[in-house]
Amino acid sequence: MKIKQYIPNFLTTLNLVSGLISITLTFDGQYGYAALFIFIAAVFDFLDGNAARILKAYSELGKQLDSLADMVSFGVAPGIMIFQMLLSHCSGSCNVLERMHITPYLALLIPVCSALRLAKFNIDLRQEVNFIGMPTPAIAIFFASVPLVLYVQPNMFSIIHLEFLVKFFSNTRILAILVVFFSYLLISDFRIFSMKFKSLAWKGNQLRYILLISSIVLFALFFLSAIPIIIILYVLMSIFFQNYIVD
């Protein structure tokens, strides 16, 4: 077998390794670095699919390995991260569920629903272009942005950040609600548009271009704080423009 056949699977393995590193960093309390490795995993996830297409190196092994890597990097890693963050914020709370440390276990919905989402994706032939249900990398990126907003962005004094986002994500009840909401999106039947451009034409790519331009503007203005806003915009655009999402 030619070496090029191994390249996509090698990139997928790097995705998996990045997810595992993220989990170990979470247990060490280094949430910012843990989030960074989820983003790195997302980069490798993007590269392995493109490498497989360019090199025409598709394989059943690669397909299954990709799902297993995504489960770790975009399901288990963000789930463990949010669990630990909720656990640390629940101490001293006046809420009964939080005092009993029940609320953090809601974070386990992320890996559970991610597993269901990935299993569904592997057998659903309707998802060759766009998605049915939120893709796991998008959910992982959203939750990985939480520690960036809380612990990393405020220290970057030269960059504009949105103070309300810090207060928003610091609220354990809001964070728990977001976990439930995004976990539902993973297994929902909502059509979610992908960012794969079939052509550079405006027609058929309106939503992609609007999201891309909005993302550039938001990132230029708010840097790391823009990430969760971009993901929420992505969700809202997908939900409200269902009729425009066609294969």
C-alpha cells in the first residue's frame, strides 16, 4: 500500500491524541490549554477529511477511526471539561442540586449525545452535504470557548472582550441549560448547513458566505469572545433558514 493511503488515518490519530491530551489537562485544572487542544483536534479533523478527498484514500477503517477520534475529542473531552468546571463552581452554592453535586453530571449528556450523533451520521445517507443534527466539532468548539472567555481572554488586556459573556458563562445554571440545549441539537432532526463550498457562486452558498463574513468581523472585534457568538449565530441561521438548506 502506498504511503499516501496512511496520511488521512495519521491525521485522524493526531485528532485522537489531541483529545486525550485535552482530557489530561482538564484533570490538571489547566482549562485554557485543554480548550486549545480541542481546537487543535478540530484542525486535524478538518485536515483528515480533506486529505482523504484529495488523495482519494478512503477506507472503512478510516471512517470508523474518525468516528472514534471525534467521540473522544469532541464528546468526552468537552464533556469532562464542563463537568470539572461545573463541579468547581458548585462549591458553596445555595442551590440544592449544586450543593449535592448533581448539576455537573448534566455535562455527561455531551459525550452520550455525541455518541448517538456519530452513530447516526455513519448510517444516515442524507448527510453527504449538510447535516441533520449539530455536528460534534461545532458543539465541542462552543464549550471549549467557555474557558477561553473566562480564563484566557480577560488576561489579554489589549483585546476587546465582552464582559457580559464572562458573567454569562460563570453562571452554573446557564451553563447547565446550554449543555442540555446543545446536547439536544446533537440528536435533533434540524438540518444544519455545512461549510463545504461546492462552488464560489453566491447562489446556494448564501448562508455560508454570511456566516463566514460575520465570523471575520466578530473575530476582528472581539477575538476569543467571538467564538461562542459565532457558534450561536451558526445554530440560529440553521434553525431559521431550514428551507435554504438543501443538498
